[in-house]
Amino acid sequence: MARSQAINARRFTRGLSHSKSRYPIPGVFAFVAVIVLIGYIFWGSGVSGGIGGGFSKVEGDYTCTFEVQRAIPILKKTYGDSMHRVLHVGPDTCSVVSKLLREEETEAWGVEPYDIEDADRNCKRLVRRGNVRVADIKFPLPYRAKTFSLVIISDALDYLSPKYLNKTLPELARVSSDGIIIFTGYPDHAKAKAIDPPKYGRPAKKRSPSWWIRFFVQTSLEENEVAIKKFEQASTRDSYKPGCQIFHLNSYH
């Protein structure tokens, strides 16, 4: 009896081993899990390719910076030749500058108001080439008057108090020749994530259209009615619906 049980046990063990070799399900799951983990780590590190990479990994509520990239075709139809020398000001400016540089007959530069220590290779290359620089926009910009045809600002003015807005917005107007375009969040949108207070100084404050219009009047900045009309017409033709408030202003003359 004992011998019979031993033989049966060996047969069962061999059968189990054979079954595992034919259907290695646990091994398959382990392999898939490793691949998923590697992909997650790679994506989370913010690694991307060259100019075509497009986006760098940043934290925070940068909705309007992404909106600028969506709106580039509409802006080109609105401003035409004025899109040939563009300065973008705002977080993750490397992604906007990269996209603008892929447009025909467009030169682009960017000002990053915050830290870019974790920038990807594409962004670091743009910094080395001089297309992107880090600068505190509460102080005068290192550019001569009317250096750029257009200045586009996104997700940057929301973090400034009126005290600094009174200095920053006229400074942005000073370095532009053909206009200023402001992308800013709606007041009913969720507040930006509170991250690294020393970097941002204050939480984002989303202001209403009427607040901005009053502020433009106070700083002697006029809305560009021609650009507003062209932008609306191009948006209608292309079925483009902005996710942010967009203001078109004339430069100082």
C-alpha cells in the first residue's frame, strides 16, 4: 500500500510539473507586471525625445499652457505674419516653444517663470541654445523694446498679485510690437494645486473677464478688436472651443 501511494505521489508531481510547463500562467503575469512597471517608471520620469517630443513632465495646473498649443493654428490664421517672432511666457514654456519652432517661418523664445531643474533633454537643449531662459517676471525682462512681434502669456499672471501685475503686464507690452495674447483660467475652474510655495509665492487666483478688462483700462492697454474678430471667425470655422479665457491686446505705441 505504501509503495502504491508513493508511485501515485510521484505521478501526481510529474503531472503538476508538466502542467506548469504547458501553462506557465504565473510566469506570464510576472513578465507583464515587469513590463508595466518599467513603462510606468519611464513615463513618470518625464523622458521624451527631441524637438518632436512636445511635452515635458511638470506638476501643477498648467491647463492654459496646453491650450496655447491647441490654439496655435487659430492664432496663425488670426495674426498671419505677426507670428514670425513669438515670445511665450509661462510654465512648461519648452513645450510651447518646441511646437512653435515646428511652424513654418516662425521663430520662438520662451521665459520660464519657475524652476526647470527637472526639465527633459529637449528643454535643456532649448536653454543651451538660448531659446528658453528662466526669469522672474516680477522684474524687468532682459529684452529691448519691441524685440518680439507677439507675446503670449499663459498660467503665469494668475499667480501674481495686482501689485506685481501693474509692473509685469506693461513690461510684456514693452517687448512686443504687434500684440499680447493672454491665456488665463476661468474663475469657476478648480484651483491650481498648491505645490512648493516658495516657487509660486501665492495660490493661483482665477479672475473674471470683467476684472481683467478693468485692469487693462487701468494699465492703458487696449483690446485688439480686429484680432478678437478674426480669432472668433477662425475658431468657428475650425470648431475650436477654448478651454481658457483668451484676451487679445494691442502693444504700446
